[in-house]
Amino acid sequence: MGFDQVVQFTSEALILCVILSLPAVLVSSIVGLAVAFFQAVTSLQDQSISQGIKLLCVTVVVLLAAPWGASTLLTYTERLFEAMFK
């Protein structure tokens, strides 16, 4: 495996990390914004409400996205091993 392939696989790995973490980050951002708006409207200042709801929502999203993420990561790993041991 040459230098060009190492750079290509490294950049693909970094992009893959961003793509695989995107569902959890988006849900956390959207839920956090919605809860912050709700807390501002109702004048609730407890931080544990926001953290608890975000934790629950992100856990559900991670469980739902796990098969997709695992298959994507497995495909990348197979391509990497094929290039290494070719």
C-alpha cells in the first residue's frame, strides 16, 4: 500500500467518523434547542431536565442507527484490509 492510498484511507476514515456521529449530534442539537425554548417559555431553570431528555433521545437514536453505522464501518474495514493485504 502506497502513500497515496494511506492518505486516501485516512481521509475516508475521518469523513466516516463525522458521518457516523452526525445522527446523534443532530438529534442532541435539535432536542437541546427545543428544550431550551420550552424552558425559556416556562421559566424553568433546572439543567437536569435538558440533560436527561437529550440523553434519552440520543440513546434511542444511537440504538436505531447502530445497524447502519456498523455496516458502513464494516464495509470500510473490508476495503482497508483488502488494500493492505493485496
